[in-house]
Amino acid sequence: MNVDVEFDEAGGFYVIRYSGEVDTDVIARIVRDIRDGAHYKSMLGVVWDFRSADLSSMTLSGMMSVWSSQSGRPLRTDLRVASVFSRIPDELILHLWQAAAPSSIGMQRRSFTDMDAARRWVAGPD
């Protein structure tokens, strides 16, 4: 597993590139770090790049552990969260994640196969 987190200053959003097997404890830590970070109050959103990740081990209980690790409702509900995938099974897993997450209330979430389209959507008004 390898995770690279960067803040795109020009776009105003985080990009998280994930490769290898997905670990929900790592995802929970990244979300906490972003919420506690200096950019959180002004950022537009997050692009999760799962194109090189293995999502096959993700379970509902793992997703629930990410949700329960958060302190209640999100501090902001105006964020855009994009997930980028490369395989159809990953799209289904990400759709489940997006549909079932209690923190998704008020947040806009979309899945993409194209990284540039995901970045434009998170940064843009459309």
C-alpha cells in the first residue's frame, strides 16, 4: 500500500493517490488529518484517486469503521468529493460507499474514470 496526499493550491482541493490494497484505518486517518488541517476551512473538496488501488477487500464493516472514527456530522457539508476508479467492480464499491455514508449528507459526491474530469468538477462551479 502506498498513499500520497497533496494539496492542489491552484485548484483548492486535496488529491489522495492510493495504490495497493485499501486499508480503511488509513482512510480514516487521512480524513481526520484533512479535517484538522490548515486548508479545511477554505478548501473546495477532495479527489480520491483509486485507479491503482485494490478495493476488493473493502467491506461494509470497514466502511462503518471509517464513519464511526469521525466525530459525528461533518464540519462542512459544502465540499465536493470525487472518486476516480479504473475497473467496474471498483465503481460498484465506491457507489456503495457514497450511497451509504452517513457523512455524505449535504456533500456532493461523484465517481469518475478520468482524473482531469474529477479535478475540474471538484474545482469548478458546475
